[in-house]
Amino acid sequence: MAVKVIIPTPLRAYAGKQESVEVQAKTVAEALTALTGTFGELRRHLFSDDGRLRSFVNVYVNDEDIRYLQKDQTQVREGDTISIVPSIAGGARA
Amino acid sequence: MATKIGVAASSPGDEKPKASLTKEEVMRYSRHLIMPEVGMDGQLKLKQAKVLCIGTGGLGAPLGLYLAAAGVGRIGLVDFDVVDSTNLQRQVLFGTSDVGRPKITAAADRLRNLNPDIQIDTFETHLSSENALDIMKDYDIVVDGTDNFPTRYLVNDACVILGKPNVYGSIFRFEGQITIFGYPDGPCYRCLYPEPPPPGLVPSCAEGGVLGVLPGIVGTIQAAETLKLIIGKGDPLVGRLLLFDALAMKFRELKLRKNPDCPVCGTHPTQTKLIDYAEFCGIRGEEAPVTATNLPEITPRDLKARLDRGDDLYILDVREPHEYQICNLNGHLIPLGELASRVNELDSSREIVAHCRSGKRSADAVQFLQKAGFRKIWNLKGGILAWSDEVDPSVPKY
């Protein structure tokens, strides 16, 4: 299934500056694996060392949070949009 | 003596004095009064509303201006910062003559000039676990216009504890997020993001930059949502995350759900008091030590001494091309995001000094290169900013 993954601004530097990437996948897990396979630098921003999605990064299939679907096993259909939404706070130096 | 015109409809047994508008206020708010969605009832609700605005910067500027313009009767402002020239690219509450003044004073002056009929409360303080509940308790709605994660979690938790809606807005470069947390049966910030990112992993405006108009747009949307909550009209952004991309000029919406297991607002909350948010966000002390304790570093003075001595050092600049144009140390530019794919351009047999603007991105670069097997690599402590301070003041700071 061809799905579009929307890359949030803070992570575009690690995804070849693209705002979205098309991948072939049947589940969210496959889509993210395909994405980080192409863009290795993205991996540490999306996943912690133990391979879990970082807690300040949320993933949506269309407009639904995958935590309330089947998490990374959520199936995706042709034309679905996967959004990566990290928390942002603006402003001050961290 | 001002002539009272409208009188708020009050319920039987209502002990509050009946609010009313003066003739001057009817004139001022006429464009509201002739709209059925607002009308006299709505305007009187605005007059009796109490809104606390946390932050008077990029988001706080349009927020404060539009709430004051709309006639919100009592506006609290919280900010401990001082106006500086880098603020004026987007913080439109202030003018050049305000540089050096406390933001809270400049903000209050501006808002009182716009609308002398409303009450402006100022809190020139750092919002903390010790004062947040006390400051917030007298207000109906809190609007989060802050610029750091610890304060966002503090504001969220305090709003849930006090049962007050939290109109949230945040920005990065040209993207924004807006929603309303803390509504009964609605999600809170922790439902969306249970934990903050460790310091250094998500860039701030100071590192990533921000399009000046962006907080203007997002802050105005926050003001719109606040007014809607007060007058009770329209569909508020409860359970909806509005995402805005200014470059694409697109809005998207994602569903936000209340997490029944949320430690703060869930059915069995485990955290019912405010905590140490600096610790929660992994920050200890004044400066977050982003660099690992064994990261090799070189100070600007030492670098200058070695260069003057004729040492063969390779200067690696990991900033972006537009930053290189502002100022540079004649380094070889490989932006941090491209380092992994261009690492074969570097010669690991040479001594390499990596630098960026303030030393954070270059610290990441050094860590990455160490893992890639580079042994003769140093981070320029404090970046080109420190070089300007300590070695060559003619280098512009940005």
C-alpha cells in the first residue's frame, strides 16, 4: 500500500528536507521501518534505544492517534496519511 | 457620570452585582453588539471574564491585544523577561523604545492604552510549582503562551488540578499547534505527550528560528478560542489538535482523546500535586548539560592559540548554509542533518574541530563522529557565539 508519511518541521533536516515521503507498507510499523531505512538519522529521533517510539512523538493514521487504534500494528490502506507529530514548545533555548 | 445601558440577565439567587455596559462601552464594542453570536449577553460575559495569559512574547502579543480589544474584563499577565531587540521581529506588543524594559510593564502599558476600561493584573515572576496554583486560582481560563516544556507541563497540571481550561498554542519555525486542554471530559497535555523530550533533542526557536508572523497567527487563534469559550458559541478545539503550516498555508486537524490512564486527568490520577518540572524535563541547574561529560572540547581562546601556532586543524561547521552567510570561521560546511551521509568527506587522520552557533549541534556531531570511529575530534565550546565574545568581537552574533 502506498502511504504518505508527513514529516514534521523539526525532523525534516533528517529526512532530506522533505515535508512528506511516500512509502510502501501494510502497517504503521512497516511504514516507519521503511522511512528510517531510507533516512537513518531519523531513527534516533523517533525511537529510543530499546526500539520503542519516543513518548514525545505521536503517530496518527489520517486523524486518529495510533495509541487508540492498534498502535504500530495499525493497518494502513492505499492513500492513507501517516502524520508524525512531535511535541514542540517554541521559544527558549532548551 | 457614565450612563449604564445593558444589564446582564442573572439567575434567581445570583449574588453577583448585575454587570452592565456604559454608553462609551456600547460604542466601543458596537461591532460585537450587532452580531447575534455575541450581542449584549456575550459582551457582558466578556466583561465579567477573567483570563490569565502566561507569557507576553510571540504568542502573548496577539493574544493580549485581541483579548483587550474584545473587552475581556480582567486580564492577568505573567512574564519575568525583559524586552530585547531580537524579540521585535515577532513580539508586536513592544516597540523599540521598550528594549530593556520588563516585558510585563511594557505589555500592561500597551494593553491599557488599547483599552483603559479593563483590569490588567501583572505578575512579574517565574511561574513555578510554588506560585502557580495561587496565581491561577482567580481566573476562569488560562492561555499558555510559554516557550519551554517544563512550564507547559506545569501549566497543564495546575489547570487540571484547578479545573480550568488551558488554551494551548505552540510553534516551531513555520508550524503551529493549537488545542484546548483541561476541559471536563477532554484530554490534557499529558494525554497527548506523557513525557517531554530530553533537552537538546527538539530544537527551540532560538536554535531553529521562527517566522515572525507564525506566533501572530497561532496566538490570534488562541485568542479566538478563548473568546468562544467565554461567550459559549461555536465549536471549541476541545479534543481537536489544529496543525498549521504557514509555508504550505494549510490547516490540518487530528483527533485528541482523553487518556483514561493519564496520571493527571485520568480516572485514577496518580499525580494530584504539582511536581518539580525541571527535574521532570531532565534539566538540572541553570543550563542543561547537553554535552556528555567525556565529550572532548576546545575553548575559542585555545582554538585561536592553536591556529596562530600554525597547527593543522580542520574546522567543521555543522550549521546551515544561511547561517554560514551571516558569519563563519572559514570552516568546511556540512549541515548536521547531512553529516551521516557525507561523513566520507572527512579525514579521520586529521584533527577536527566541530562548531555550530552555540555548541549544541556540534556536540551532537562530535558524538556521532566518535561513534563512527573518529578519535581526533573536538567540540568548540560555546560555538561561534563564544568565539565572538572571547576572540573576535567583529563576528556578528545572531
